Amino acid sequence: MSDAVQRAVGDAAGPAPRGPIAIWMELLRMRVATMVFLTAALGGWLATRDPGLANLARCAEAGLYVLLVTGCASVLNQVVERETDALMDRTRMRPLVTGEIGVVSAVAGAVLLGVLGTVGLVLSFNMLSAVLVLATLVVYVCVYTPLKRVSTINTVVGAVPGAAPVLIGYAALAGEIGPLGWALFGAIFAWQFPHFMAIAWMYREDYAKAGHRMVPTEPGSEGMAGRYAMLYSLSIVPVTLMPALSGMAGPIYVLGALALGALYIVPSIQFAREESYSNARRLLFASIIYLPALMALLFVDPVMRGL
């Protein structure tokens, strides 16, 4: 065990130990896992647009399998990064850092989750969705995770598996990837950059301590995070309007997407004009509101529902 990990374990000695359920909830990063489940299930529902309970149950089943495999990716990511996680204030209490769970147990649990999710997609849905979810796992663990210490391009690479669940859910129910699936993927792909830039700027010192190559940690990068955030927030609007341009969404969706786009663009511009903690937090808050609201809009739009 490295000195960094030993220091983190010593720092963590005070708090009461967590039980097995709490440990695995932390390893699975349940807030992220919940969003993965919802976006995958939404992708499945938009592939069918059937409001019946039986179809909703099928969409939820697909979302669960995708959640299991992304949970596997999350745990393996923390196994690989346990040394650097020990150096960061925001991650030093993760169970693999504190020693509340061992590497072998974590890897075994992750493999079980990955197998259950992949087999579930193969048996209950189709091979395409299983291939997509395994490709997402490989990109996240084998490409994105090590790339974080090599190049700032890691943010772009990481946005691919971040946007993949909606595509996988769509493929699971449709058996193919249609234009709407790609539009949803593009919207979530673009959404992540302002979100990431706000977090990276707020925790830039933490990332620098761990040796992560994020845009705000690079020499001479002042203003870059804000400009990237503004650029990608502007790109979200045309991407989210693609369903309407192809006749798959109606005026309710269009008006809502434009309003949500403005909600995201305004704080992104403010952050670009002045990179400050308050502006970064405002942008982060807007990003947290934006994605669930867009998903809800897709669900209630009459044209999307085929009414």
C-alpha cells in the first residue's frame, strides 16, 4: 500500500465504518447510477413509445441491465484509481481507499455485475445492445480511465460512455439504432461538457494533486474551461431540436427544449466571462436541472408519445 493510501486510511479512521450495503452504494455511485437507469429506460421507451405498463416494465428491465454493467465500470474505475483517489479530498473516502473493501472482493463483485447485465441484455433483448454495453465498459475502463493522467482529451473520450446508456436502451427495445437514438446520444454527449468543465474548475487543485490532466489544471488554461462550456452549451440547442426537425416531436417539446437551452446557455456565458466559484456552481446547478427536465419533456410531449 502506498504512503498516500496509508495517509488516507489514517484520516478515515475517525468515522464509523460503513456496512456492506453502504459500501456498495458508494462503489456504484448511486446518483450517477440512477441517471444511467433513467436515460437507458427512456431510450427504450422512445424506441417504442408505448405507454402500456408491460412496455414500461420492459424499458425498466433494459435500464436495470445497463445500470449493472455501468456499475461494473464504476467499480473497476475505482480499483484502477485507488492510489490517485487517495490524493483527492473529494474521493479519499471511497471504500477502496479507506480499506473497507479489498481489491479482490471489489473486482469479483464488478465482474458479477457485468456478467449479469450483459447476459440479461443478450437473453431478454438482443446482441446489439449487449455489444454496445460491453464497448462502453471497455472505453470507460481501458481508455478513459488511464487517459485522465495523459491528456485533457480524456473529457471527450469520457463523454462517449457517459452518453451511451440512452443509445443502449434504444437499441435494446428497437433492435437497431435509429435517428432519434443518435439525437438523444448527441444531446447527452454535448450536455456533459459544461457540466464537466464546472466540476473540473471547482476541483482543479484536487485534480492537479492527483495528476489528472483536466483543462483547468493545464498551464496557461485561464478562461479555457469557460469557453468550452459556452461552446458546448450552444451546440446543445440544434442537437435537441433534431427530433422536431424530423417530425418526431411537437411544439411542446420545441418550446421546452429552447427554454432549457437558454437555462443552460446563460450560466455558461457567465462562466465564460468570469471563471469564479459562484459562476461554476451556478452552471453546475443548471446542468443538474437540465438533463432530467429534458428527459421529462421527451416523455410528456404528445407527438413523442404518438398521440
